Amino acid sequence: MQEAHDFQEECHSVADLIKNLSDKDYNKVTQFKDWTIYDIMAHLHLWNMAADWTLNAPEKFMALMGDVIKVFQGGKTHQDLQREWAERQGLDTGTKLFAAWKTGYQDVADKYAVADPEVRVKWGGPDMSAKSCIIARQMETWAHAQAIFDVLGKTRINADRIKNVAHIGVTTYSWSFKVKELEPIRPKPYVRLIAPSGAVWEWNDPQTNNKVEGLAEEFSQVVTQCRNVQDTSLEMTGDAANKWMEIAQCFAGNPETPPSKGKRHIQT
């Protein structure tokens, strides 16, 4: 699957960003819910391992999900879950965690690259295809890494593999409304984005009065809630497009509120 290679390349870009960080650097608090860099990397490593297990060791995946339920029922948070899990693996420092994450993501990419794209795997919500699972891993890696780029004051250079992230953003249009108990506005907006390479990407029926236009990078930042739409140059036309970009949420789980204007940015 090409998508497995895209996931691997996304991880490589993050590895290049953080490969020289010290253990102290991993304690830096990001603009994402006050998670530290350590929290983010523990989260990515945990769910990369979950992606491996759901494909290759379903019993280990189901055992993990049982532990996850117990943690949340006990009133603990995602931060508690991933920190406690990482520490049980002996990954109690950022540099140890980095080494395990790097080995882990390469193994996951290799396994998904030769997997049947249509085979069904379990996850926290509905079952999905292996192809969808590895695309979701790329999306989450890309989204969470934005907080690390920001806190380190680094400008991100994106590649056209970001199309996978943008595609998830487009296809979760209805979900963005339903997760907040709102009725999706019809028809779905036309989406026209400019890729990092300069290519033009389009989704849905062309409409002059109902559309979202702009850079694929900024669209992806909005649908993953890495940026408030007002902090981008995206252009929206029509009620559906404007409302969608105000509440967009391309990831599963509970309803989340996008960051307020100016909250998420590259720090200096």
C-alpha cells in the first residue's frame, strides 16, 4: 500500500525534527491541551502499536482496549493512559521513547505495506479497512506533530502525501456536524485545494456559492484542529462551508472544540 509508505515518510519527517532533543526538551509544554512533547510521542507510539496489533495480533489489541476502558472509567485522562503505558514499557525518558517509537513505526509501515488494503481491522469505534487504519495513523502523526513543530519554533515543509489528511477532512464533513449533534448542511461544499507541489486537488461537485478554497496545508490544519480557520487564508463561500470550517473535526471520539483564534501558532 502506498499509504503505508506515506505514513512512514510522515514519521521520518517527525524523526528528523526531534532526533537531537534531550530528555529535558521532551518536557516542553505544547499548545495542544498542555501536552508535553513526551505526551505526544507516547500517544503516537501507543496507537502505532495498537495499529500493529489489530492487524497482526488481535488478542493483544483487545487486551489493550480493555485496559483503555478501565483507565477512562477510573476518571483518568489520555495523558495518564499513555504515560502509564509507556512507563510500563520502560520508556520513562524522551530519548528511550524516541528509539522505541522509531523502531515501532518502521515495523508498522513494513507490515501494512504488504497487507491486503481491504482486510477489516478493529479499532475504538467501528471496524475499518487496513488502508483506512494506516491513513488514520498518518493523519494523527501529522496533526500531533504540528504542536511539536510549533513549540520548537520550526516552520513545517509539507509534501503531497498530505493529500491523505485533506481527504479525511473532506470525507468527514457530515461527522463534523453529527458529533456535535447538529444536522449536516446540504449539499456538501465543493473543495478546491492547492497542494504543496502546486497541483490542484478537488472534491465534491463544483459550486460557485458553496465552496472552500485555499492551501491544502491550511485546510488540513483546520480539519485536524491544529489551527483556527481565522488564522488561515482559506476562503469560504456559503453557510455550509463557513459553518463546517468553524467546527471541523476529522478524527473520531468525543466532540472537540477547535482552538480559539491565535491560540495555535509557531512559537518564537
